[in-house]
Amino acid sequence: MGDLPAHKVTPSRPYSVCGVDYAGPINILRYRSRGAKTTKGYIALFVCLATKALHLELVSDLTYEAFIASLKPFCTRREVPKHIYSDNGTTFVGARRKLLEIFNFVSKLSENEHFCYFLSQVNIEWHCSPSVSPHFGGLWEAGAKSIKYLLKGSLVTQI
């Protein structure tokens, strides 16, 4: 049996190394009234790889803009992760590419401005699992399964 990855056995701050996955779709009722329509929504699941803690964010759709919009509150509530592990979904690959573009743009600016210097120091290293290998993300896949099971038991849909 192989050795465990270094980020699972070395002590680190919570959510400095995390895994990301989507759970869903779930039906969202925007308001309660007669004839109200439901829309699809998703849950962005952030799993700390050191403590196995879960952080959930509601996401409106599967675009990378919606994922980055859910990444912002995660970073303000927890901390900016140093490493993010995810599957090879188009949402995560697009978000990775966009964040890399932003980082490259900000790193070219002058370091005289305090804000630009801060943004250039916040660099998230993104790791995608190889294609056709769902067993690589077992920790966050198990978290998604648990969340789906718990939400099914607690949420009641009214017809």
C-alpha cells in the first residue's frame, strides 16, 4: 500500500488544502406563492483535507462565473486555500483558467499599490484529477453523498 499524500499527514491550517465538488441538482423555490416555479441549483462542497470539515455554498448554475462567485464567500469566511483539488469538470477547469489569468494580470502590475501586492501573494495552486478516474476524489464524493442523503431526509417538497 502506498504512502498517504503529504497534505493529509502534515499539520496545516483548516481549509489551506481543500477539495471541491458539486452536489445536485436540487430544486430551489424562489418564493412561495401560487404558481411559483422552481429552478435548478447546485451545492458547491468544499472539503478540508486536513480536518475533513465541510463547507457548503449554494450555486445557481454550472458556469465558472457562478463557481467563482461561490469561492469568494468561502475565502472570506474561512481563508484563501493554498491548494484546491477537484475533478476535471468544465466548471472547475474554466475557473482555474480564469483565476490564473487574473493572477498573471495582477502580478504584472506595479507592486507599489498595497492591494495589487496582496492579490499577487494570494495564489491558489489548482490540482485536477486525471480524466476517467473518479476514485481520485473519494473524500469529497463521500461528502457529496452524505449531504444529498441528509438533505433528502430534511427537506420536504410540497406539491
